[in-house]
Amino acid sequence: MTASPESKAEGRWRMLALLCLAVVLSFSTWFSANAIAPELKRVWSLSEGSAAWLTNGVQIGFVVGALSASLFNLPDLIRMNRLMAGSALLAGLSNAVMLLEPGPAGAVFCRMVTGFALAGVYPPALKLVSTWFVSGRGLALAGVIGAITAGSSLPHLFRGMSSAVDWHAVVALSSGASLIGAVVFLLFTREGPYPFGKALFDPRQIGRVLKDRNLLLVNGGYLGHMWELYAMWAWLLAYLTAALADGGTGISSEASLLTFVAVASGVVGCFAGGILSDRFGRTATTAGLMIVSGACALTIGFVFDGPFWLLTLVVVVWGISIIGDSAQFSAAVTELADRSYIGTALSLQMGMGFALTIFMIWLMPHLAELLGGWRWTFVLLAVGPIFGAVSMLILRGRPDAVRLAGGRR
């Protein structure tokens, strides 16, 4: 009698929980510098535009790391739990170098190394969890994306725990968390009974990917999503700090705590997106969530000066909707791409998306300066989800869309 997938993967939910815990801890280093940007700007006399490179350094390092790992197929050469453990260790150590106050140039370099290291956590974590799940894989992948979201929000919680912010403490806590994550990866996670096929990046296949109209539409949706996501995550603290100061209702710690709540609420969005996508279809879910997030980008300027409860409501809804569709674009690629170039298609999608975030993170403070403040700056972010939603709705009308989500499009 053949064993069921569930019996072969006994303990898969425990493994998912441990993997997600380690991902949360290691990804606390992603926005560690962004969370303390107000303090670093004072210490190093940085402009808003210069401070953007503390976040962009991570984005650049991640793009280089992700493409390099895929090009050399590191997850197949090194056991995934060891690769993730070593990567989390490197992320924690490079983040901790910030405690030595290396100055702006040194700090940006450290951030690039941190991003490079986290590229050895993110894609392998998605791949490892896939070796444990056949049924329920969509929910499991949503769990990993939710863990990345929660980890990205942690530095804002660390900063918001005290009104007297010591930026050294925020860096130390996020570095320590990543080191603990490395231990969890190494000692408590392992690959499951369903090995994942190789997903190599082959530059020679880029042309084939770009000629695939279905993938062009999926990538249009993904780029619209990424246009908005990291720019919002990176600059929400600056926006809320300005908003609360303008209304005379808040202090630095309150802006950090609200940023933490907004970003962390995306965990709900990740699970909701996975469930809705499996039930109603990839294109319907992604388009719907992007319409909601785009509406938040358009309306947040109107609640800049309060009331506080309404500002909180908008940023929380935005935090939920802005990330809920993230995993579904990768899922759509695996369902629509030719098997011979799935690896290239996934790597190209991630590379283009994170490259776009570098531009958007750089652009936002310059736009705020041009507009004389942060109030209406986020309106520009609505362009991305509008474009992305249109792309996914066009894909919905194509015959090949029946291959998505078991025919649910």
C-alpha cells in the first residue's frame, strides 16, 4: 500500500514552524538600518537621499546574491539548512559591524553584505518548505513569506520599545536574532521527502522568457507589486514620523510602533492571499489586492493630519494588502512557464523586481523634497499596483490562464 503524502511528510507542520521562526529571526537584519535612520542621519549628518542607500545597499546585495546562488545552483551543491545557517550567520555578523560605527560608506557596504547573505535564506527557504509539502504547499509558502514580512518588521518593534532610542540596541538585537536563527536552521531544520527539481538560472534562456506573453503579463503584475512594496516599507517610518509630528500627537517610539504594526500585519495578508488564490484564482486575488493597496496609496495623504485612528486603519489595511499577493506571482510562473526554463524565469522575475525597488527607494525622498514634505509622496506608489492589476486582468482573459490554480485563474 502506497503511503500518502501526509504520512511520508510526518512532522511537516512542526518543520514549517521551525523554519518560519528561523526566517523571522534572520530577516530582522533587513530593515535594521532603516528603522534607526533618524538616529543615523543625526550621527553622520546624512541627507534623506543619502540615508536611502542604507536600505538600497541591502537590495543591491540581495539581487547579486540571489542571481549568483541561482547561477551556481548553490542550493543543490550545499545542503539547504547549512546554506541558510551560514547565510544567517553572515547576515548577523555584517549587521553587527554597524556597532563599530564604520561611517556612511562602511555602513552601506555592510548593508550590501547583509543583503547578499539574506539571498542565501529567502529562495532556499521557499525551496526547502516545498520538499515537505505536496498538498498545502500554497499555504506553506505563504507562511514563509509571512515570516519574511514579520522579520522585516522586527527592528521597528525594537526601536519602538523605548522612547529613548539607542540605535546600538536595535542593531545588537537584530544581529543577535539572526545568529539565533542560524542555530535553528543548522540544528532543527532539514529537507523533506519530496526533493525539489533543479531550478537553474541560464542567461541564454532570458530571450525565451521575455518572448512568453503569459510570463510578460505575470511579470508586469510582479513589477507593479514591487514598485510599491519596498518603497512603502522603507519610507513608512519617515512618513509616519512626519505625520505625527505635524499633528503634534506622536513621538518617535509611536511612529516606530505603528510602522511595526503596519508591516507585521502583512503576515495576515500573506495567509489570506494564499487561501484566496487557491479558492478564487491567482489573477483575481492579485488584481484585487493590488486595487486595495493602490487605493491606500492614493488616500493616505488625506489622513496625514489625522484623526489618528483613521491613519492607523489606512496603514494597517495597506500593510495587509501590499504583501498578500507576493507569493502568487512566483506560483503563476511555475504554472505557466515551460519546464525547461522555470528556473531562469523565477530568477529573472526576482532580479527585475528587486532592481526596481532600488530605484523606487532612491526616488521617494527626492520626491518628498520636491513636494515639500511626505504628505502626498506616496501617491506615486499607486501607479505600480494599477499597472499590475491591469496586467493580471489581461492575463485572466487569456486561454492559458486555465493552467493557473487548478483552473481557477
